[in-house]
Amino acid sequence: MIALAYPDHITATYYLILAAILFTIGAVGLLVRKNTLVMFMCIELMLNAANLTFVSYANALNDISGQVIVFFTLVVAAAEVAVGLAIIIAIFRRRQSVSADDVDLLKG
Amino acid sequence: MEAVVFFVCAAAVIIGALGVIAGRNPVHSALFLLLTLVSIAVLYLQQHAALVAAIQIVVYASAIVVLFLFVITLLGVDKQEAPDDAHPVQRVAAVVLGVLALTGILVLVHGNRWVTGSPSARGGLGRAETGNVETLAKSLFTDFVWAFEMTAVLLVIAVVGSVVLARRSGHRAEAPVAEVPVAEVPVAEVPAAEPAAGERTPA
């Protein structure tokens, strides 16, 4: 139930709504921004929203596996950032820019 | 008290997220990202996930944000961007799509049903006063041990891949335009009837 009156107890629904808002902000930012570094930060926002959902459900369902999955998400995020920033550095060497608009070789 | 902590942290999360996508300077975006990540760590603490909160601080708020800041300053892009970042139509369309997606997720949240307090086969949360590190470790090294091993493989691949991508040496990694134009040198020496086989030409 979505009830946004001032509560005396924070249920999992509040965390899920917060995670949904955070995910949406990240997705909109990914669509709006053209700086590849900021786009990567928006991906981090979306990954964090997913992590928050996992932890909230682990708490609500009293199930430890939700927290274990967060570890794997963290590993994937770390690997993604390492490889992604290396790609950004390689692109910057070729084009002297980090804007996604400058990487348009496949545009035809 | 619980509600106060939640709403303060939720406000910080949303302000940080909006600051990430609104900041004109990438350094500011990275610092707003830090605000979001630390606030989410507090929300983890509130949900009996102490170890996850600690790792959020150590890995996300420290390592990943520092890596972002390092790359931003390394590339020298820590300056103001032009304000015409996106096309106005594109921006409006993105916001409309975002609102639609948010509505969809909220409908899903509204419709969910769960049974609380019934631990699954993986085991309960282990809400001891000292945290649930032991429960978490037991699950990680028994039920999820195969995935845990695979993360090691993934990290090795990521390390090797980032080194290969980011290193400067090697003739394949460099742009052809950075070299001396190939056509100048062979034309004087090689007979015109015999094209230089295997010679790379600038694209």
C-alpha cells in the first residue's frame, strides 16, 4: 500500500519508492547528459537503486540472500567502472573529448 | 526516530542524485554522487545490513568515487561545460519517459504482496546485536560459492581488460592519424608498379 502520511514505522514500501525515484533519476540522467563520465555516474545511481531494493526485500522477507546479491552487484559495478573508465581514457586519447556526441563513427 | 533518519537520508539521496545529473562540472557531479552513496549506506544500516553498509562506504564511496575523480582530473575535463548539453526536445522526451517509468515501478510496488517474517531456504537475516556478518559469510561461502568464484574470474578479466584498453604503447592502440603519412615515404623508393603489400594506409 502506498500511504505517504508521516509514519511511526518505516516499512519496506518507503524504501522501494525511494529506490524507484533514484532509478528514474539515474535513467533520465543517462538519457539527458552527454558527458560520458556523468553518464557512468548515472549508471552507478541505477545500480545503487537496485541494491537498495535488494536490501529492502532482504529486510522485509527476512532472507539473507538479498544481501548476498548486493555483493555481486558491487563486484559487477566495480568491474564495470574499471573497464568503462579505461574505455573513456582510450576514447579521450583519440578524440580529445569525453562527449558522447563525438563518438559517432557508426552513425553513417 | 526511524522515520526522521529515513526522511533525512531520502532527501539527501534525491538531492545528490539530482545534483549528479544537473551539475555542469563533472567534479561536482562526483561529489554529489558521494552524498548519495553515503546516504544509501545509512539506509542500509537502518535495515540490518551493517556489513553491506560498510562495504558501500569502502568500495563505492571511497574507491569508485576516487577513481571517478582521478579520471576526471587526469583527463583535465574538470571545467564547466556548455549549457546546451542536450537537445530541448530530447530533454523533454527523457523526462516524460522517466515519469512514465516511475509510474510503472510505483504501480508494481503498489501491487506487491509479501509474507514477512518467513525465512527462505537460504536462511534468515540473523539480527544479532553484533551484526549479521556470520550469517552473510555462511550463505556466501555455501549457497553462493559458485557465483563467488565467478566474481574472481570477472575481476581478473576486468583488470586485464582495463590494462589492455588504457595502455598507451603498441602500434594497434594508436591512431593512424598520429603517424607520419604512410604514402610519403614509399612512393619515392618503391617502383610505382608494385604497390606496397600489407602497408597500412590512413583511413
